[in-house]
Amino acid sequence: MRQATRMANVLSLLGALLATSMVLGLLAAGLVLPAVGATGQAAKKSVSMFNGLPSDFELNPLNQQSRILAADGSVIATPYDENRIVVPLSKISPLMQQAQVAIEDKRFFEHGGVDPQGLARAVVSNVVSSGTQGASTLTQQYVKVVMQSQALKSGDKQAAQDAISRTGTEGYLRKLQQLKYAVTLEQKMSKTQILEGYLNTVYFGDQQYGVEAAAKHYFNVPASRLSVSQAATLAGVVQRPGQTDPIHDPQASTARRNTVLDRMLEQKYITPEQHAQARARKMKDDLHVTDFDQSCAQKKQYAYFCYYVQDWLLGQPALGKTPRERLRALQAGGLQVQTSMDPKKMATIDRTLKSRVPVADPADIQTAAVMIQPGTGLVQAMGQNTVYSNTRGAGKTGLNYVVPTPSSSGFNIGSAGKLFSIVTALKQGRQINSVIKVPAYNETRGEDKDPAVKFTYQDFPTKQCGIGRSARDDWHVRNDTTFSPGPRTLPVLLGQSINTGFAELVKELGACKVRNTIGDFGVKRVSGKPINPGPSAITLGDNSSPLMLANAYATVAAGGKYCSPRPVISIKNSQGKALPLKVDACKQVITPQVAAGAVSIFHAPFNVPSGTATKSKLAGGRDAFGKTGTMNQAISTWFVGSTPQLTTAVWVGRADDGPNGGKHNDDGTLIAMKGIKLPGLDTGDDYVFGGTLAAPMWKTIMDETLKGQPMLRFPAPPATMVGTAPPDAMTTIKDPGASNPTSSPTSQPTGTKGKKK
């Protein structure tokens, strides 16, 4: 066994001597000594072989963490494959620079990439002992770690392993190649540039790459503020990062740190007093371990928004040709992603939702909200009463209720979708106070014999957006309470959310024309397909998402200018250059006059008697418009409303993926929200309506968010658009929001049936 070991050492030595002879031939040939120093055939051959090796060494950009930032500059997440933060040498403590040079290559500033003294010492040591001693300069080590890093970046694990291999003939040849690269690199780069590159590239253990990330991780300080003992600790980790990092082996790390301190004293980088003080420090006194929020899931309060940002970025061509390339850019490209998310607004949504509908409450009700800035489409906040988790359980889900996703079926928007019928009416030239005749009930439906109005194919005859000829295709429309037939102005019809009257309105407007308006406002099913073409879905709501519905109302608030919703303001690459965003240009989908008319009508839920949101007016008389929405059986309820500067949608309902899988009846349908008990709420035998929870939470969120903000008002519609309600359209009231007359019937009793409203 000893003989075999001896033979291996001899072979190893022969390889080392071969490489060394070639190097010495090179050095004698003039890279370190004058060219005339090359004598003898062997030396000339060595020079020829060495010169034949490739010398071009590409320094590709390093993998480094990206940063996703909130509107105030705070960090939401730092996606990375390698946790690295590249910084200039000017932002790395001189003590750190000195510590690394002292322990790795004390003649770094004297040699030309190869250290003849170190090389000779290594050869002698390897000859007289059974071990091996390296002779790499700091420049050679830089070449090695760059080659390894670039191999890993390209996915070539074997090449990465080869870059650090020292064994066998191939290992020596690679060593020689690295030496050649080091020599040529020294001709292209200054010593400070090489040291900067090395300190930003090298691995410091515990998944930290580069000195800046390591300093923040181990000590919670930037590299510019490292102390003597901290700098010595990091410099000591580099040689054996898996065995000497201060977290997992503080004893070995301390011993290695002290070795570095001794070298720093010997080379006069520190004084005896600094040396003694640093050596006396306990490792635990320096450590202040800080973890980076690599994954969106690590910052629970922002997880849903963060993943929304990440998904949005995967659609940006500037980051790569494919989603895979874009994800790679996010995790390794050192991007700075500036989002529109406002932490204060996020906190307001989170606090309001969870105080009114607690997480994992036995009532098993879910709620979500989103804020959008009119005129930009920028999403400023979102939240829901769940905790982000990939494992579903009480109060936990990985599904974002706000954003349309393939794994979500969305929620029926109910009467909040009546916005599109009103807008279509105004586009067709109808005046604000134009009248719709609410039809008389002509049948009764269900166990309770609720009165209803039947619409047939004769009412909606078009093939695309009509009703089939069969009796089973007839559309039976009910209200949540009984309304007498007769004329109603549009504000009254909207304020009291009379379903049968809206069915009559859509019949007159043309269902396909209303559906086109819905498409113009960017509202679709969460699958991305247009909403269903049936009159029921067009008039009383189809499934969609809070994000799309909020943005539709924001379009009206912006004077009819539609902007696609987005969470990102800008993206910069690792050099600070702004990357182009793929963002659809905002477009005018309705005139400002039509938008002003819609705002005037949508003041009605707050203002008309028996309006669905009379208790949710904003504080101080702040101007706002909005609408409730309630699906049959109160499975989905809403309030969506806006001021000139902020639009918010609040949804309350049952989610199929709810914390307990959603409460279902025996037939698989979701259980109605009826007889609900929550903090400060007991509905008794009543259903939950849009005005029960969604509207009050909307008011709280808006009042808190807009406190101290300017009291802006929407522009009034042209007088020619207002019109005068005929005498038989009941009483006229004054709309304080738009300062225009609207009309209202006498008060009607509040109903308890769960119809779309």
C-alpha cells in the first residue's frame, strides 16, 4: 500500500515538474524576465507549447441577486440562484482587501500573475513531502472561480468540477491553462480591478457569493463597514468555505480568522493593538446573521403581490425570448424591479379585511381587495384574508384571489357589472335621466314563489348574444325585493339595482353591444376568454377577477382612458440601464363626457333612498362613485368604487379552494352566505349582500388611505347629457357628487333573497 502511494506521489510530482518546467520556460522567455533569457531546446519547446495555449479569457457578467422593490424603496424579495451583490472596490473595506491579500497572495501587487517564489517553494515542498502545496496567485484563483462560475451558469457541472480539479495530467494541463489566462489577464486589467472581481466572485460559504452578500448575511453590515475581525473571518472562509464558515463551525472559523490576523500583522496591515483586540473577540459577538428574502413566500405579507410581479415579469421580452430565459434573468441578472406597491396601503387592506373576516374563521368566508391608480393601471396594493401557503388548510392557500390565474375560476361579478350597461346606454346617446320602464312580474319561481320576469328568444333574438327558442332557454329574472312596475330613471334603476329593469335596458340596447363594451374595458373570464354571450352573463355578471373589475372602474375614473393593469414601474439591469417594458399604450375607450355621465349615475348607490350603499359614503363628503354586487345565494358579493385618485374593489364570498375546500351543498354547489356571524356582524336569517360587508370594508379602506389627501371632485357631465326626468318617473333629488338633478322613487323595503344585485 505504501509502495502504491509512493508511486502516485512520484507520478504527481512528475506532472508538477513538467508543468513547472513549462512555466519556468515561459518566465525565462520574457513574461517575467527578458526574452533573451530563453536558452536550450527544452525551454524553447516549453515556450512554444505555452504560447500555443488559448489566451483570451472572457469575463461574463456574474450571477447576482435581483431586487424587487416597493414604491418606498423597501425590498419585497431578492430572487437569486447565487446570492451575490456586485459592488465596486471603493465600497469594500480596505481591511477586507488587505485581509484577503494577506492570506491568499502577499506578493499580489508585485508579480505578473505568476509568483516565481511561490511556485519554487511549492515544487520543493512537493518533492520532500508526501503532500502537495499549491502555488496559485490570487489572479490564478480569480481565473479558476470565474471559470467555475461560468460553467455553472451554462449548466455544465462537469466543467465546473474540472475548473477546480488538481489531479491527473488533465488537472495539470488545466492548471497550466489557468496560469496562461492569469498572465494575460494581468496585461489587460489592473491589480485593483482583479481584486475587485475576485472579491465579488468568490464563494464565502452558506450560499453567499461575493463579499457584499457575505458581509450582510453574516454580520448585517455592508462590505464597506467590515471591522478587522469581521474582514479576517471572511478572508479565512474562502479557502475551505464548507468547513470554516462562522455559522456552522465557529471554532474552525475562529482558528482560521486568527491565522489571517497573524498574517495581517506580519505584513503590517494592522497594528499589534488591533491584532490583539480582534483575536480576543468571540465569534458570537461579531455574528448578526441576516437572511435574504430569496423567495416571494418568505415575506408572507407581500407573497401574493410578489408572485403576481414575478408572473408579470415572465411576460417581458426584454428579459429573454422565453419564460425560462426570463426567469433566469430574474434569478441571476441583478435586476432592479421597481413596483407600484405601497406598503402602507397594503397594510390598510390587510388590517381591514382580517379584522372584519378573520383568517380561518369558522364561517369559512373569504375576502380580497385590490387598489389601482386611475389613468396608469398601476396596482398599488392587494390582499386577502388568508396566509400564503402551497399546502391548503385552515386560513391557507397559494391562490391569489385578486389576479386571474389558470388555477382559478374567478368570481361572479353580479350587479357590479351593471357599469357596462350604463356606459353603453350613454354611448348610444341616452341622457342620464332617461327612463326605463321596469316590467311587471309575469311568473313566480322557486319554493318561495318569488315573482319574476320571463324573457324569451323574442326579447333577445340575435344568434350570438340571444336566447334559444326552447322553453328551457328562457331567462327568468328576479329582484332581491319586490319592485312595482313603472318608469325609473337610470340613476334610480342603478341605485336600487333593479335587475328586471336592467334586463329591459339591455334588451333595448342590444346585448352584443353591451358585451363589446365589457371587452373594451378589459374584463374577461379569468381564462382570458371573453365573457359568456348570454344575456344573463352580460347583464347580471359573469365570472371574472377583482383586478379586472377594479380596472374597469378605474377606466371611468380616468375619464374613459383604459390602461392595462400592471404592478411594475421600471426594470433596470445590473448596470443600472432601464430595460423597455412591454406595456400596451393607454387608450380612450369612451369619451370623457360619457365617463362623467357614468360617474354621475354611479353616485346613486350612495344617494338615492334605498340605495345599496347609503351607509358607505366616504368621510367628509369626499366625492366617490361605486356599485355593490351580489350573486345568487350570496356566493359572491362586491363593492367596487373610486375617487379621482384611487380605485378599490372588495370581494367577499366563498372560494372553491377556500381554507376548508369551500363549504359545499350535497349537490356540489357552494353553500350560501346566510346566517353569518363575524366580529361585529350577525345577519340572523338574512343573506350577506354587497352592502353588508364589502361596502363597509371599502369605506374603511378608502377613508384610511385617503386621509389627508386632497378632496378632488369628478367633472360634471355636460348639461345636455343630464336631461329632465318626466313627472311620472317619481321624485327628483339632487346628486351632491355631480351637482346634477336625478330622480328617485319612494323608499322600498329591503329584501332578503339572494339574487344578483
